[in-house]
Amino acid sequence: MKLTHRKRKASKFAPQDFISSMPDNVVTNILDRLPVRHAVRTSILSRSWRFKWTMLSQLEFDRVFFGCLMQHKGENDCGGVISRLLLHIEGVIEKFVLSMFDVKHINYRVENINHWILFLSTKRIKDLTLDIGNWTPVKMPTHLFSCVELKHLKLRNCSFNPPSTFHGFPNLLSLELYMVRFKSGELGEILTRCPLLETLDLGYLYSTRSVKLVEIAKSENLKTLSLRLCDLDTETIISSSTIFELVGFLPKLEELSLDFAKCQLTEAGAKKKFPTASLKTLTLSRIDLSNVHMRSCVFEVIRNFPNLQTLIISSIYRKTDSVPIPEEYNTTGLRRVVFECLEGSENEVYLIKYLLLCSPFLEKVVIRGGEWFMSRKRLKFARKVLKLHRASTVAEIDFK
């Protein structure tokens, strides 16, 4: 009998290399979920994986990245490493995060940042975060304003000066500016040219009274707004009417966060009626409940936003004078209330009492104590609060 050589068929139980045969878009999706340093290390897996990491579309250089880099390369080579990584990326870069604000002992050159932004402007960047350290604001290069596909932009410690040729960010959905410097009137110009803007965070600006209500009003599609009241440039001292006017300008607003630090308040003037049905979440930060005007403003805001579902209040202290709550009760739709940095004062008890009495739909109250909220004082405060009458039969009080 003549023997013939036949090719041996692969067993159906033999392991198959599914990973190497995955489509490029799937591989990119996997690599984007890894820290950059781990994504680059996949190059040692096999010959076919040697350059897979160059398909990354999301790059995040954060504290962990810089910490590992300085252990191996030294603090003077961080900029060079990022530059070399960027030059190897072949496709689109959708997201770029540079977070150096809380990184110690790192040296960088402004020229590096300018080159990176120039490079990103050619890569159809959609999500850009520049969280820059040092106390000197870094002037943004004009290349930033040519990134017309941007959807999310976050800047910290920057000087924001759009050129005369700037036509806007037509696709921008969120803008976060922290420790950012710009000239008078420029913010309004920028907001006018971002027609789709839904989130605006003006957490901290270098100069107070630098934001006009009419400038914010240009973003009629805003759903989330965060700002310091002391940054508002108003003709009179701020009152609760200022807050109502602000909300009235923004018919789609759902979340509002207001910081009362360095804010001078007065009694509300003539009340105007503005639509408030869309506002669902309100955060009031650094409230001094011993200040009569500030406390009155809080009660006024709560009474005039009946459709609120979540209220978050954090407080500060200068005096301990206690004043009873208003006798007028307006029913609210609150489901959740969070108190932060409480110290156990009577003013806090009065405010909690008011909210418990006027919120029949309330489900949970979270109370987080401040630094000096010690165990004995906390127990005494908790006993007072737990004895308060509640309009809601399901309301829970949780002490953190």
C-alpha cells in the first residue's frame, strides 16, 4: 500500500489567537482603557503587537504617569517623553488629558505645551484637559482656537485670549475654567460662539466681578452651571433676586452650583417671577448661616424653587448667633438633601427643621460633619435632629 502525506487538520479544540485577530477598532478600544504606560508595554507581547499602541485615541498623563516617569527618566525628561509618544500616534486623538497641577518637582516648558496643542489641532481632538501647575498662568496658543471639533474643554491656570479670527467652538458641550484669566467681555464673546454649550463651570477666576449675567444668558442651552457669586459683575449688591434672574435667563437649566465665598449680600428687592420648573439640583457652597442676609437668601431660594429634587449645602462660620426659621412654609419637591461641613450650631438645626417640615417627598438627609464636629458634640446634635418632625414618612437621616 502506498502511503500518502496528508496535511494534518487543526483540531477544533486547539487554542486560537482571538486577540491578535481582533479588528483594529476593538484593539484601540481596549488600549484606550489602559493607562498610557501599560498600553505602550503591549509592544513586547509579540511582533504583531509591536506597534498596536500607536492606534491609541485617548491619552491621559496624570500624577501616576509622571510619578512613574520621574523614577526612571528624571524630572527633566517628562516633556520629551510625551512629545515622542505623540509623534508615534497614527490616527485620531479624541481625548488628551494633561494633569500636572498636583504633581510636585516636575519641570516643563511652555514651548512643549504649545507644540502639543499644535499637534492635537491636527488630530481632530474632541476632549481636551489642560490642568497645569505653577502659579503663572500659561497663555494658550492660537492653535487651541482652531480645534473646531472640540466637545469638552477644561483649563486650569491658563490665560484665555481668543484671536480676532476666532469663529467659535461649534460643537462644544462643556467648558470648565478654573484659575483662568481673560479680558473683560471675552467670556461673553466665547459663549456666544458656542451654540451647543450645555455645561459651564467657572469654579475660580483670577479677578472678581468679571462675569456679567447677560454673558451667561447667551448660553440658552445650559443644563449645568457652576460659578462664584463674587465673580458676577452686577450694578447692585447681590441678593436672592440676582439668583432668580440668573435662572430665568436659562430655561433649560437643571443643575446650579453657587459659591457664596467673598460674596456681599443684601435683602431681596422687588421680586420678579421667572420660570424655575427645570431646576432639579441646587448646590450652595460656603454659606454662613449666622449672616442674616445669607441665611435669608437660602430660605428665599428654597421657597421659590418648589421643583428641586436635590439640595446640597456646605457652610462656614464666623458667628454663632441663632435666629428662628421663617414661619411661612412652602411645600418643596425635595427628595435628597446633603449638608457638608456642619459644626452642630442652632442655625443648622433650624435649617434642617425647616426642610423636614416643608418636604413631604423627602427620602434622605445626609449630614457630614466639619473638622471640629467631635463625637460628643455630634451625638448631642444628632439627638436634636432626630427628634424633629418630618413631613415625609419615609425620610431617613444619615450621619456621616
